[in-house]
Amino acid sequence: MFVLQGASPRRGPVHARAARAAGFTLIELLVTVSIIGILAAMAYPSMTSMINANRLAGATNEMIATLQLARMEAVRLNAPVTVCRTEDGTTCKAGVLWNSWIILADADRDGTVDDVLRVSNATAPLEVNASAAVQNSSLSFRSDGRARAANGSLLNAQFSVCLPVTKPVDNERLISIGAGSRVSSSSSNAAGKCLAPGDSKG
């Protein structure tokens, strides 16, 4: 086979076919973007519900951990341990929303409940409310591990952790304190509202 000097094999048609096969056409790109947009629109409500549910669960778990720790520390220290609403992270402050709360104890047993054991927060738009039995935005566990109401009876109270939304449908978590020590939680449909909960049944 003879090849003329300076001549090259014929590759033009092959290169043309490769160029035509590479990449997307404008129509294909528009169709792809449209499909992604439709799928994103369908997934958005579910994603919103999941994010809100996770936020509710996180704040609920934090409040439950606070109550359980306060109870255990009261027994360990053989002294009262207080859970209360705070605004500065160091002292108790009466108010409506418990978006910040602390555990205070007399850890050094000097007769003054002033040692901060834990500081917790619930970031807005989360709302944390307490029932009427939690007077002055504060409750205390005694050395026997039980909290008592103002009249001396075992405390039956509730906290609500809530988001003023309808996604998820159960937009409220209720944390119950029964017989002064039993802590439990449940979900509730508050119809997109956040109100102060009633006291627990014990």
C-alpha cells in the first residue's frame, strides 16, 4: 500500500460524528432542568416536615435530659437542684417562654443554690412553655429525687416544645412530669399553634 507523502488518513467524518455525539442539546437540557424542578417541588413539603420534626425532637430531648440530670444530681448531692427559665444563663428569671433554661445546684453545699450545672437553649421559632404547676418559671428536685408543687404535693406538670407550623401535623411535643419524678413525652397536633400546656394527670 502506498501513501502519498504529506497526506493524512481521512478522519473528517469520524470527528464530525464524535462532535455531534458529545454534550446535550438545548432541548435536552431544558427537559432535564424541568424534571429536576418538578421533583424538587414534590420533595419540598416532605423535607420541611422532616426538618421541623428533627428540631422538635432535639429540643424535646434536651429538656428531658435536663430534668433527668437535675433529678439525679439532687439525689447525688443530697441537696435541692433547680431547673428554671433564664435570660442570662446564670440566674433564674420568671417569664413565659422557656427558650433558655438552666440547672442550678448547691454543689459546694454552702447553703446557696448558685452553681450552674447545665445551660440549654431552644432557638426561635421553637417555643417552650410550662404548665401552671411550674410556678415562677422554676421547679426543684429534692434529695429524694422528687419535685413538689407549691402546696407540698408531688408535682404533676408539663412542658410543651412547639413550632407554630402545620408541617409536621404533630407540631407539639409534650413532656410530662408525673408524681414528682416520672418523665415521659408524647406528640400532639396543636393545629399550628403554640399554647401553654395543662398540668399532667400524674
